[in-house]
Amino acid sequence: MKITKTQLKQIIREELTRALNENAEGYYVKSGSYGAPGFYDPAGNEMPGLDGVGDLTGAELLMATENLPEFANFINKKRLDAFKQRAQEVGRRKGLGLYPDHDYMTRFWATGQEEAWEDLFQLYLQEVLNIPDAQVVEPPQEEDDYGDDEWGF
């Protein structure tokens, strides 16, 4: 059986991607198409939401961790509480409706912190889900949608 150079490159790329994914062995955060974070288990499945029905969202992660002492290391709690108060005053529903969406979160990261979803996810795994040895790692390498063509582009 003969295979072309392009087919061989594709096979090698797929095997490398698979090997890198197997070596990750940790939970990870990956931004979606609109920048919203997704939270994944070591097998690559999205973590279940607090209700057990949908996927875990940033708002659910905030809600689940905000009363932990370490939360203040990542989020400016004073600003977040003021936001929630204003949201309630304008009639947003209690619960998840009071939390900012991903785009708005840039206003709440603690001083010196860039986006801290990984840190909050680690806190959630260890303190809320009680998985003390859980580690949040870099997301697995993914093959891009474009790949090399026969001209090497």
C-alpha cells in the first residue's frame, strides 16, 4: 500500500496530537469561540454544571468559590459584590443571573492578575469538589483547521 507525503504528514500529526493529549493528565481550561472559558476533565469532557445538567460556566465557578478565603486572591470581591448589588437593583434574577459574563470579568480580576480562570478552577476542584490532588494544566494541543497542504502552507 502506498501513501502520499501529505497522508504521512497527517498520520504523524494525528499521532503526535494523540500522544500530547494523553500526556496532559490534568484538568484544563480552554476558551471557546467567543472567549468564554470551558472547563474540562482529564479525559477531555466538559465538567458538569452545578445543576448537573449543563456544562460548568464561569458564573457557576464564581458562585461556587466566592465564599472561600482564597477567592480574594483572584477576584476583587468588593467590586464583584457591588456589581451583584446593582444587578439585583435593576431586577436581574438571583442566583447565576447576578454574576457577570466572561467579557465583563476583566473588571474583577485581582490586582496583578490576568484572567485567573485556571486558578479559580483549581480552587473549585480542590475545595468544592474535594479532589485534593487535582491539577489544572495547559490545554492539549489541537490540530488547526487549516493544516499543511501539498505546497507546504
